[in-house]
Amino acid sequence: MQITENTVVSLRYRLFDDADAMIEDAQEIDYLHGGFEQIFEDVEAALEGKTVGDAVLIDLPPERAFGEIDPDLTRTDPRSSFPAEVKVGMQFEGTAPDGKHDVVYRVIALDDDTVTVDGNHPLAGRALRFDCTVLGVRRASRDEVTHGHAHGAHGHHH
């Protein structure tokens, strides 16, 4: 079966940066193909028409992956705004600078008086290489299409 709109695709992938350093090794995912925004748009386009066993290697510039770094998403707040046990690497939900949506901020630095958080994706600003092999393709169920995501082993569970 070929990968087309409203198929569930099973992939094994590896993710590298532009210096060929591995970011993720041998991960498996299932996604609903056909514009449901569950995988990078360029990867989905490259997979169109592929079948089990086919491999795709695609380079993604930052703007086609996790976006460019937005300096407005890094901010420093008073330490008193955070729990006493705050540590670098912790995550907190907050409002984006535009005030229209929530962002997950990671603590990237702290001192006695302040905490610096970053709402950019950890891979923002980085070119990536997505290397994948198609493990399976099946027709999506009506529920999967209605819900907008794959159900099952590596998809979403209800």
C-alpha cells in the first residue's frame, strides 16, 4: 500500500543536526498522513507515494523544522515568581509575548535574584536531517480521521 491521504504511517527514524551529530536514534512513530500537522510538512511531502521498506532522507532548514530562535521568547523574571525548588531544566507554562497563547518555558539560568526562561523549542534555530524508513502503511479508521491522529502502538491512545 502506498502512503496517501488518510493513511496511518509507521516510521523508524533518526534525527541528526547539520553537523551529522545524532539527536535521536531509532525512534518509532505512527502518524496520520494527509496534512494533519503531525510530522514536518517537508517529510510528509517526501513520504507521499512511498511504501513499506522505502527510505527517505531529508534536510530541513530551521524555518522548516522547529523554527528560528525568537529572542522575545527568552526572558528573565524575579526568582520570587518561581517555586523555591526551581532548577535549570525545569519547565513552566506561561503566556507568549503576544498574549494570545501559552508557551512552555524551560529554565535555562538562575541566580539568587532572577530566573531566565526560554520558550523556544530546544531545537529551534538548528538545521536538521530526518532519516526514516517506512515500517507500515494502513488505511486510517474513520475515528482516526475524525480525531485527526493515529491510534494504537505509537500513535495516540484514548
